[in-house]
Amino acid sequence: MRALIAGAGPAGLYLAYLVQRRLPGWEVRVVEQNARDSTFGFGVVFSDRAFEFLRADDPETCDRVAPAMETWTDIAIVHRGERVVIDGIGFSAIGRLKFLQLLGAQLEAAGVSPIFQRSAVAENLNEFDLVVAADGANSEIRKTADFGTTVAPLGNRFAWFGTARRFNTLTQTFVQNEAGFFNAHHYRHSPSMSTFVFECDAATWRRAGFERMDEAATLAYCERVFADTLQGERLVSNKSVWRNFPKVRNARWSVGNRVLIGDAQRTAHFSIGSGTRLAMEDALALSKALAEFKDDVPAALAAFEAARRPVVEKLVAAADASADWYEQFPEHMKLAPREFAWSYIQRSGRIDPDRLRKIAPRFVDG
Ligand SMILES: Cc1cc2nc3c(=O)[nH]c(=O)nc-3n(C[C@H](O)[C@H](O)[C@H](O)COP(=O)(O)OP(=O)(O)OC[C@H]3O[C@@H](n4cnc5c(N)ncnc54)[C@H](O)[C@@H]3O)c2cc1C
């Protein structure tokens, strides 16, 4: 059996490793359009304790990645200069490049070397028994069959920066200036670097004049807006262009022997820190189904979707609710800092007040 995996992001690298391990007779070809070690963005966070979601299924990967992560147990909301700490909500983070390198090394050790700087659309898809679109939100492979795809961009704009300033914990800082309203999601993802995602609503973006600014001017503007937060450290860019987050959905996850995983299948807004985890869980679920159904690929793909879709839809609903909150954040900023933090923590509809009291007693008592 021959499998083509399009994309060497978290979904593609991890799936290739799992298929190689679980189905050693298969030939796995991974094709990545970019050069090795060239990726966008800075860090990614995972909710909860490090990589524990993988522990039961795959302790090797968990042990390989977890030591490279930064972890903390609280989050902080800064509004009108006041810092409100919400205790008991833990996250872990890792640089995206470091993470891909760890997954890539594990895959190479299992005997598969991805082919870099080659687009998957240059492959003859009909030669493969299985074609996996793990090529991200703008998937080209997805366009080769009718998956019932919709892509809806959110209204807010964001740019993904880094900075050498270390933040103790995942912090959401909200700032207002003469042009409008700004938010930064910032957290450390390595001993020496932090991630800094800068976001604003469309009206603020226009008033600030970002349309006419090049990358250096944009960066300087963001540094001025968050001067108190950065305390003199510079922002660093890495393909940090302005983007609107796309809500990707697909009516069907597979067509014949072609299947979507990771962001190609659906996106989950970055404010709940789950896109990478979902991508890896897709890989786990798909590799299990393939191992169970062996040569009957369409049956494996149908079983994969039947088992996984309900779980994914629940999380995506939470991500959508969180994204909706961010789309309205200038309105929420009318609240006083503590009420604002309360509104923030309730935004995905997953934490009711009783549960919050158990998780974050200091915050609730405060
Ligand atoms: C600002 C921002 C912050 C985020 N923060 C977090 C976070 O904190 N935590 C979290 O879990 N998730 C976060 N995410 C989401 C996370 O990045 C994605 O969910 C995750 O990367 C999905 O993995 P993937 O492998 O499906 O896709 P990607 O990571 O997008 O990988 C797809 C790969 O396919 C390659 N590719 C594309 N087209 C082709 C082609 N035609 N041929 C060959 N290769 C191709 C790309 O170059 C890329 O390497 C964030 C996203 C954004 C935008």
C-alpha cells in the first residue's frame, strides 16, 4: 500500500510516523512545499498539562516533546493597566519550529524522510492507495475532490510576532489608543523567546493605517501600542503578515481514498490553543482506523470520521464561541477589569461558575 501525505506540519509529520509504526508494510511519502526548518509563526500553546493527552496512546512522543515545553498554571488578563490573575488554568507551550524538528527527527528515525520544496499537487495522486491532505487551512489537495468545503474569514486582523521578553504566564493584554482597540496574546515558548500575537478589529486596523504600512512600520506601531508590556524589548517578525483567521469547515472528511486532517479539515480559533492538538489527535485516530481496516481504505476513512467528528465538533463549537468573543472585544472592554476577566473566562461556554470555583478559587473569591 502506498500513502501520500501532503504537508509536513504537525498533522502530516505525526501521521506519517504513526502509519510507519502501525503499518510497517506501507510505503509512506511525505511532501512539503517549504524548505526544511522554514515555517511561519513562533510558539503554540497546549491547554492542560504538557503533552499528557498523548500519554495513553503514545508515551514515546509524549516523553520526547514534553521536556522541551514551557509550562505554567495561571493565566493573566491585563485591562486598563490592571492585571487580573486567573489561577488553576494551566498551559504548556513550545516553539513551532522546535516542535516540528522533534516530530521530524522521530519520523526520520522511523525511516521516512519528507521531501521538501515540492508541492503535493505536482504528485500523480492516482498512483496512491491513500492521499492525506495535511496541507493546512489553504489546502490545495482539498480542491481535488468535492469535500463540501466552506472557508469564512473572521473580521479581526492578527499578526504573529515573537519577542525576547519572557512572560511568566499566558497573558492577554488589551490596550486602547486614538485609533481604537488592540489585544496581544503573549506567552513564553522557550527559555529565551515569547510568542506575541497582535490582534485588532477591522475598524481599528483601518484607522491605524496598517494598509499603508510595510512590515517594519507595522512592527514599530505594534511596539508603541504595547510599550508597557514589552518593556523595551523589540518584536521579531517571521512572515508576520496581517491575516484574517479563516473558519474552515468540510461537509465530508473523505472522498474515495482522499482524506482531510488537521487545519485542512477544520480550523479552531487560536484563542483556545487547540489546533495543533486536534491535528495530532486526528493523526492518532486516522492511523488507528487504517490499522484496523488494513487494505480497505474507504472503510477506514468512514470509521475515522464516524468516531472523530463528534469530538471535533464539540471543540470547534467552543473555539467558535471564543472567536465570537474576540470579534466583540472592543465592546467587552467597556467592562471594569475584573468583570472583563470574568467575561473572558466564560467566553467558550465550557466553564460554568461552579466548575470555575473549583479550578480557580482565588480568582472567584477575589
Ligand atoms: C496566530 C496563530 C496562533 C496559533 N496558536 C496556536 C496555539 O497556541 N496552539 C495550537 O494548538 N494551535 C495554534 N494555532 C493553530 C495551529 O497552528 C494549527 O492548528 C496547526 O498548525 C495545524 O497543523 P496542520 O499540520 O494541520 O497544518 P499546518 O501547521 O498549517 O501545516 C501544513 C503544512 O502543509 C504545507 N503545505 C501547504 N500546501 C502544501 C502543498 N500544496 N504541498 C505540500 N505542502 C504544503 C505547509 O507548508 C505546512 O508545512 C495557531 C494558529 C495561528 C494562525
